[in-house]
Amino acid sequence: MAGPHPAVAAVRSAVAAALADVPEGALVLVACSGGPDSLALAAGAAFVGGRGGRQRRRTGAVVVDHGLQPGSAAVAQDAAAACRALGLDPVEVVAVDAGGPGGPEAAARDARYAALHAAAGRHGAAAVLLGHTRDDQAEGVLLGLARGSGARSLAGMPPVRGVLRRPLLEVTREQTLAACAALGLAPWHDPTNTPAGDADRAPQRSRVRTRVLPVLERELGPGVAAALARTAALLREDADALDTLAAGLLERALVPSGPGEVLLDVEVLADAPAALLGRALRTAVVRAGSPPGAVSREHVRAVAGLVTAWHGQGPLHLPGHVEASRACGRLAVREGSRSGAAREAVGRSAPGRSETDEETGDR
């Protein structure tokens, strides 16, 4: 008896590996847009969960309607119907308001993840599966390189973050398309992701997909996307190790202080490598109340200057009405006056971006 199509087998194997630690009987939700990546993922999860997997799990789906394109409600209902036909239950369609801050892509991403976390809580799901592929990872790394991002951003999307899991990061978009074809599934194709669309008005990630990566593959040879994804995996190992060391440095430098203040011993920080010092100080600034997405490299470097090149300067006014100052061998990061924060003395980051942002457009 012939086995499944190789692309179908690849998706099923990836899902099974991602769910290996999820207990039998637990509910797993698939975030499904109806596109080829998430539809192939839904089919793989349905198989692993009950139709052919050795460990039976309940498998459902959440379809998020961002309302950004004409007919989006109908597309969402079609995706939900496809999930039900695969045997997924429960299947829920959630409409969100994607008009938040940070531009349309960032606002849609934030609204989507809020909806997925809320759905996981409502249904008691052990995991929510996202359909990001190796190609999505490569596109994110390329965008990060273009922005001059740090290692954490270039490390790309993690396979697991809390309840969210990405089983297909080692699976290609070509494989998800082939899996859908082999299973007789008819995925929806987002018009902003196709060359036939208005490429000049398409989202930045879509332009990377349809214009930039094909040029790199043609000029540098095949395998560019795979190499970029491999770079992300290598950098994630490095970034994880540096973050762990930086957390230890911050813990050693902490001095007991009052609520809303992070107080640090400058002597403990003074000889730390720049990579660890910057990470520790960024964490301190965020703990004191700065929004993570607003803390730029310039902000962190200015705070580091209070440790490594202090000549009486300060206080520094940081995002979120946070103030950093040095006195008596202590670096204090605390909520400052609103009037002082309005005179923010440190360069601002690009709107909605930081070194730790991830591009996570679901497919």
C-alpha cells in the first residue's frame, strides 16, 4: 500500500514532532486563514490528532477575520468550512479590529495574536498552531537585515512561545502547496502575496516574497531561503545564550529598591561585555515601564553611557515616561515626570519597531 505524498508526510511529521509533549486528550487549535500553509497545517493536525495519529488529541481551529480586504468575512467562513470538513472541532471565526497603532501590518498582527490567545483561554487549548514556513522565516531574516536589526530579531520566529507553536518552520511553502494539492484541498490565495497584484502597494513582506527573494535565488543560486532560515536558527541559539547570561548579570547588579524603580550597582555592570550590558539594561528599562517596542538601540546605548562613560550627565528621558540617572555608584531607572519625558533627550526608535520585533504574517 502506497504511503502519503511526500509533502503530506512532511507536514504530518512536523506536526507530530511539535505536539510530542502535548498530553493525549488535550485540545489543540490551528490558526487557519484558509491559505495553503495554514490549510495544510490544519489537515496535518487533524490527521495527527485523531484520524491516523498514535496519540489522539482534540483538534479545533480559529479563523481570524481582520476585515482588511473586501469579502474577508466570506473568506473566513470558507476557511472555517474547510476546517470542519477536515474533522476539526471546535471551529470558531473571530472578527478583529486591525486599526491599532504601528501601521496596518503591525496592528493586524497584534489583533490576531490577541484573538488567538483569547481563543486558547476560552477553549482551554494546550497549544495554538501557526502556519509559518521556512520561507516566512527567511523573509523575516531578510527584512531584519535590511533594518540593521540585532541578533534577537534576526533569530526570527521561535518554534514555541507560550501557547503558540510553529510546526512548519522546517517545511517549505512549496511543500504546503503540494500537500494541499495531494489532499484535494483548495486553499485561498491572498492577492497581496501574488505577483499579479499591485506590487507597489503590497505589504513589505509580500514585496520581499514576490520581488526580492526570487532575484536573490536567481543571482546567487538556489537555497537562499534555506540559508537565511538556517542563519535564524543559529542566531537564536546565540541570542538565547546571551539573554541567559544577561539575566544573570542583571540579577547580580540589582539593589533593593522601591516599587516602580530598578536600582543597579554600577560596579557590577562596569566590566560586562557590551552584548550582555545592553541586554541587561534594556530589560531594566522595560521593567521600569518603557514599552518594549519603543526601546531602541540608541536608548540602550545612552543608558549604557551612564555606566561606561559617565561624566555627570543625566538624567535621561526614555519612552513611557521613564527616567535613568546615576548617583553614588547606583544606576536608577524609574518613572520620571511627565513634563521631563516630553523633552525626551534620547533618539527615538522607528515607529512600532525594536530589536526584538518579529515579522509574523500568517499564511
